[in-house]
Amino acid sequence: MKRILAKLEIPILAFVPLTLFICASLQITQAAVLSLLVALAAIAVFFANFELSKPVLRQIIPAVVLGALAAAGRILFAAIPDFKPVSAICIVAGVVFGRRTGFIVGAIAALVSNFFFGHGPWTPWQMYSWGMVGYFGGVLADRGLFDKHPAAVYVYGFFSALLYGVLLTTWHVVGFIQPLTWQSAILAYGASLPFDIIHAVATVTFLLIIYAPWSRKLLRIKDKYALSGSKQDARL
């Protein structure tokens, strides 16, 4: 079962945005429900895969702690729209502990913080989108990009925040704008762009503050307690 779920990881991640494209192309009226189910399935695969790996407590703690810190940071900066440290913390988690931990941290952050902000159909999409920010951070780190080009992590932080915004806006456009036209879609993306840019600037700002010191400390903890990281993720 573990190997099956591991093989499903990339296809189901890709199928989430593909579902949005199919719904938009075919003008499916139940797009919001259908895409929500696919996003939930992607999240379920990750958590099931993590559970089947039977992690010991010391492997669970980093994901839980970083997810809680990201949620707390989102709540702490609630007064400033979209200026949040969540994406930056997800990226650090993915870089240090691997793509799966990065995804789980993003999902936990969205789920926990929405007990404060309010749950709704947007929660799974926030879980998926922030999860993808951490996931791709882990993938790029595993490819050695951030070691070869240290500034790349900040570039990725900026564009990953924009990716988060695009995913959320696309879900809104496809699921709730009827009739869906190019004009209505452009208006929706244009309205979200200023907030997405604030999120992107915030992510870079928080990365400049936390990335180097947190990475050093977390790497020491990972080495000391033999915790899993990106290279192990790649073999699963």
C-alpha cells in the first residue's frame, strides 16, 4: 500500500490543477464540489503515506511544531492582510526535512489557523496550496538548487506565494463565477493580484529573517536525531 500511495503522489498532485482546467474547459456546473473532492484526495494521499511510513515520534515532531508555528504566525499577523510567514515556514520545512514534510506543514498550518479564521470550502484548497509551496521547496532543495544559488530560495519564495494566490483564485473563478468568461476571469485575477504581491513580498521578507538561522538550527536537530530529509523522501 505504501508503494502504491508513493506512486500516486505526483499524479494526484498534477490532477488537482488539471481538474480545474477540465472544469473550466467543459463549463462543469459542479466544478466547486468536484475540484474540492480532488483536492481532499490529494491531501489524504499525503497524510496516508506519512501514516503508513510509521514515523517515530521524533520524526513527527518537526512537522507538527513547524505547522503550529506557521499557524501561530498567520494568526499573529491577522491584522495585516496577506502579510503572513506561512509560506516562508513551509519552504524552510521542505528544504530541511523534505518535500513531504513541507507539504504536511503547509496543510497543518492552514487547517489549524482556520479554527481562528473560520473553516469553509476554502480550507482544503489552502491546505493543498500551502502544501505545494512546501513541497516544491523540498523538491528544489533536493535538486541542489538552493545550495548552488543561495539567492534562489528568495526568488522561489516570491513566485511560490504568487502560485498560492493563483491556485486559490483559479478555484474561485472556476467554481463560483457563472457564466465563466475571459473578462470575468481577468477581473478576478486582477482583483487578487495586489494581495498576492503583498503575500510574495511578505514571504521574501520572512525568508530573509528566518531562512538562514532556522535552517542551521533545524539541520543540526535533523543530524543529531537522525531525522528524515529530502534525500530519503526521494527514495520513497
